[in-house]
Amino acid sequence: MDEPSPPADPPTNQFGSLNDVAHELASLEDLASRGSWRSILDKVSRARSLNLLSNPHDHLIYLTYNVLALSKLRRFADASTDLDTLDDFNSHYYKYETYPQLYPNRSGSMLPFSLRFIHAQLPIKLGNRQEGLDRFYRLLNFIRQKIKEKESNNLHDSVKIWKRRENFVLNCLIGHHLGDKEFILCLDLIKDMINRDYLDPLLVSKLGYIQMQIGDIEGAKGSFNHVETMLNEGKNDGYSFLSEVQFRNLVNRNKALVYVVGKDYVSAVREYEECIERDHTDVVAINNKALCLMYLRDLSDSIKVLENALERVPTRALNETLVVNLCSMYELAYVNHSEIKRTLNNWIVHVAPDDFDASCIRV
């Protein structure tokens, strides 16, 4: 899973605009939303060289954007070096109460949560998987301690925020364990969350995906049915990131996956089409519909599905997985596929974010 983009945690929620939180924060957020990571590096460098960052939290927010931009550009060693400029995350230098004249009536850490997440992710990107996993588990323990503190003080809004973070970090951990086919660990993590009464449809769906991979098809169907029941009964605890449309599409995609495993590609296409009709930016449904059409030996239509998506919603559809699949279809369908892929590459150069990996085009 990709790193989460800032904004970082603001020092208070009593602001009229992002620029009231930190120096030109709105501009940084806009650049991040457009994938202009090189421009972010330039902006951070300029702000630092001109001493435009006056408050301690300004420096931390700009550091977060700088490390995130370096990570997005796959400059992981540089990102790690930049992150190493910080002392221990629990240092008093990063606490509001150390600067009472700047942050009256504020206490606790001013360190953005995004920075803690990137700190955990970087060792994995640098090839030190075990160190990264250790950091993720320490981050998980840190989050759970925060939840206990907030609950003891009846800070319900803060509890909700930290539980969403717990959910997010657990999903990342599950993803890393899945990558190494550590299915038992994944199952333990998910079942632990479910035992904590988390009603997150994404987690229950992920349980179904893992059950499928270990051959427990009936168990997977049971998990997917549970997600559909949650939808019908309006059960979503607020710790997931799903809107109602995303929730309904998740149910359809789960059904489609069962059809795919049974090689009923026609029925799977029908489920994916329902998703796309509900949300034309559902790239997972778009990509999987195209693959099902390819399995049905309809290469022409499968190519059209992906090409139309790139044309209609390039900011959503332009990801390496979809482009790899499209290029594979070109190779199957056309003798002159190299020329077609060069044309695709020329278009991508003009519209892709800075972190897009153009090597997936295989020109």
C-alpha cells in the first residue's frame, strides 16, 4: 500500500484555511494531489534556504512533505537520511508544551502521523523487511496506547481518528505479510481486529481474499456474505474509509471474485459493470472487467475498456498495474505492438504524475 499523503495533524482545529496551519500548506497539498513531487522538493528547499519556516511544527510539516516526495520518487535512501535528522520521536523538542509561548494550552506530540508511517515503511523499501515490520508493530502498539489514553479521557472524536489509523496500519501490515504468503499471520491479524468488534467491511473482505488463496472457498463466500449483510443492515463502524457507493462496489467486486474463481467470467463482467455504472472511477472494477473480457477471448473490447478509462479518468486510471495489463493486451492483439506502446508512452509522459514508473510500458 502507498504512503498516505499529508496534511499532517494540525496544531489545533481552529483555523480558517490550511495556510493558517503552516506556511503555504495549501500550495503543498495542491502539488501533492497532482503528483508534482519534484515541485514539492523545490518548494521545501526554497522555504528552508530563505528561513520562511518560523515555528517548530512548520519544520516538521515541511519535513513530512519532503520525505514523502522523496519516497514517491523512489529516492528511499535520501528520504531515510532526511528522516534521520530527527531525534527520538518522543523527544521533548517535538512536544507543544516545550513552547508554551507559541502553543498556549496545547500539549502532546506535534509530530505528524504521516511521518511516523513513512518511518515504518522506509526500511521495507530499502530491502530491510524485518526492520520495517518491527517498526510497523511498534507503531501499532503506539496507536493502541493512544486509543486507551483518549478513551480514558472520553475524547470520542480523537478515539475515532486513532482507530482509523489503527485500521490503516493493520491493513498495511496484512499487505506486507500477504506479499510473502504469510497467510496464517494475516488471518491472526484480521481475526484479532474482528474480535475487537471492528465492523470494517474492508477487513472482512480481505479475510475472504486470504481464505480464497489458501483454498477455503466456502469460508471466503461466508466472509463475502457477511460483508453484504453489513451493507444491507447499515453496519459500518466509521473506522473504514468507505462511502456508501464504495461499500456497494466492494460487495459487487467480492461477488465478481467468486465468479472469477469459478471461471464464470460473464457473470463477473456483469458485477464489474454494475460497479462502473455506479462509479465510473472504480479502477479496480475497470481493470478486472478488462481482464475477464480477455479471458473470454474478447481482446478488442478488453483493450477498449482500459483505453477508455485512461481517456476519461487519467488521474485515477493511470497506474502501473492497469498500464501493464493494457500493454500485455497490445502484445497479444497487434503485430505492431511496439509502435502502439511508444504512442502510449508519449501520452503518459505528458499526463503522468512524477512518481509514475514508465518502465511498466516495456517499450
